[in-house]
Amino acid sequence: MDFQKLKKQILEKNFYKRLWVILVATYLLALNYNLFLLPNNLVVGGTSGLAIIFQDLFSWNPYVFLYASSFLLIGLCFAFLGFEETKTTIIGSLFYPLMVSLTAPVADFLRPFVVFDNILITVIVTAVIYGVANGLIYKVGFNTGGSDILMKIINKFFHISEGKSLLIMNGIIILLGGYSFGINQVVYAIIILILYTKIVDSILIGISDSKLFLIYTEKYKEVQKYILHKMKMGVTILEAEGGYSKKKGHMLFCVVPTRDYYLFKETVLLIDSNAFFVIHDCYEVHGGKR
């Protein structure tokens, strides 16, 4: 199977629709930068965070820095990661600094209307917009370059996981922000990143409205009957064997709406008080009864 060809097909699917999404999302991300992050010296990592720090330390223009770093990182991406990887990065890498420039006057106009008495409200609003914008960008298969490119380069050549390398880079940038603007800014940045992560996850995989049950029971026929005829839901029966006892049995696999979680769990225990089950959040379900 040609996985490179499959990747190309996926990236070309609904391309123009996805392009509109990243256009809107980068506009929102850039407006958030000009409206909240830059004026409040909120450094949450990435090249945009470095732009805020270098403005304070060296009086560098943050917009010029974002353009320069974007072109530099696109070049590094092409040199070290190849053309195919660069294609997924170049759109967001160019859109973001452009949108930062375009939204600057809009932010100046809006700023008097979005002044909050409490800095924590500003932090929460910033985190929500930051999370929604990035979540939409990731959901359509793009990114805004910056630290994402460095993360992939570090992963390729130093074999450090992408998650760990991103954590290290953003951690260093946030600490530099703390050196420039004080420890309070570090705390605010951490709050933003925690909220941002939750929001991005919710956009990418949704909010869990179901529970996944894996049930091992000797009374599987009674439980199966309850699921099919009372709960009106599908169920899959798996052959199972105890790892220690080597005892043969059956495991039921089913998805239950969160609102029915308590009733379902307690009913299974009434049917078989020795039933063993594992319950997990379920974000998406496809298919019908089996």
C-alpha cells in the first residue's frame, strides 16, 4: 500500500473548504494575539511568544519578527523535512503573520470595548479563543508552523517525541517570558495552556456523550438480552480467556449513552454481581447493531 499516495489524497480532499477554515481560524488566532496576548505580555510559547519577549528585551518589532521567523522556519522545514511536509506547513506559516498584520488595526478599534477588570477573565477569554482557533486549524490538517516545525525537526534528528520536544521548547519560552515580565505571567501562561489543551481536544475528538463498556461475565446471555431488548442497543460478543486462570469466557463490548450510565452499570451488577467491567469515555461511534 502506497501510504504517501494515501496521504496526498487525504490532504487534497475538500481542500478549498479546509482552506476557508484555516483562513478564518488564523484570523481569529491573530486577532487574539493583537487583542490580548501582545498588550498583556502573555507568553504562551511559540514564535509569537518570542516576538513579545524580544520586543521587551531588544525593542524588535513583533510583526517583523513573525514574518522573518516564518520564512526562516519554512526554509528549515524544506531543508530538513522535505517538500511533502513543507506543503502542510507553508499555508499556515504564511497566513498567520499576514493575519497578525491585518488584525492590528481591528484590535486597536476593539480594545476599548474588551477591557476586563480582572486579569483572570482576560486569561480565560484568551485561552478559549486560542484553543478554538488552533483546534479548527488542527482539525482540517494544517498548522501555523513556528514551533511545530522545530518540534518535527527535533523529533527526526534527536528522536525526542514530538510532544516532549514541544513541551521543552514552550517551557523554555514561557520561562523567558517570566524572566522578562515576572512570575505572574508564567502562571497565566500555564492556565492558558491547560484550558487551551482541553478545548483543542474537545474540537478534535468531540465531547464525550457515551461510555464504552467492556464487560466480562459468566451470565453474558442475560446481559446480552438486557442490552438488546431493554436498552435497544447493539453489542459485540468477544471470546475471552483469563490470563491467570486460563478460564474460558465471554466479553461484551457495547456503547452506552452517558445519561444511562448509572442504570446500565447497576443493572449489570444485579444480573451478575461478579461481573468485571472496564468503562471509558467514548467520543465517536459509527455503525449500527451487531
